[in-house]
Amino acid sequence: MDEDTIETLRRHWEEGWNREDVDTIMAPFADEIVFSSPFVARLTGDPDTTTVEGRDALRTYVVGALERTPGIRYTLQDTYAGTDTVVLLYSCLLPDGQTKTGADSMRVDANGKVVDWRCHYSAASL
């Protein structure tokens, strides 16, 4: 994992979400991205559906997330790098004033594109 890829993921993640800029958020993702989050099931109403597959489906999910939480603000707390993964630790200030924390793991391919994105939250907040 090189520093340029790590910095690109940090920048796209934080700037994209805080500017509510879907194109910036989506820039690091491969066409075959697989996204997993506990919130997928909440949005679909199907407890067995925990992933979104493909860039177009992820873009739809991101647009919906921004529409549901206008004004949400993220702050990166730390970044961890592995051989082919980056973990972003963050806090987010929700529109209702609550602050929550999370950790997102992103696995990248040889071209530096994210192919697997997994969200993790405190069990107490789920």
C-alpha cells in the first residue's frame, strides 16, 4: 500500500462526504465494488441484504445517504494501512447533534481502486 493511495482515499472520503460531493466520494471505487454496511438492511427493509454490488448501485446508495442526512460532517481520527487495505477511523456529527464513530475498511486492487468497502460501527449505535 503506497502513501499516495492512502492519501487519495483519506481525501476523497472526508472531502467528498463533507462537501456532499457524490463524484468525489465515488472516484476511488472500482466498477466491481462490493459495499457492506449494517445500514444497507435498514434501507432495504430486508435483514438478509447487507451488501450493495457494483458502482452504479453504490452511487445510488451514496446519493440516498446524503439525502437522508443533509449536513452530516465527518472528521477522520486515524488511518491504518495493511498490504492491500486501508482502515479509516472517524467520527461523524449527525444533523440532530449526535456524534457517532465508525471504522471503514477498504481493500484496493493493483490499480489503487477500492474493490471492497466495509463499514463498522459501535454495536451500541446499531
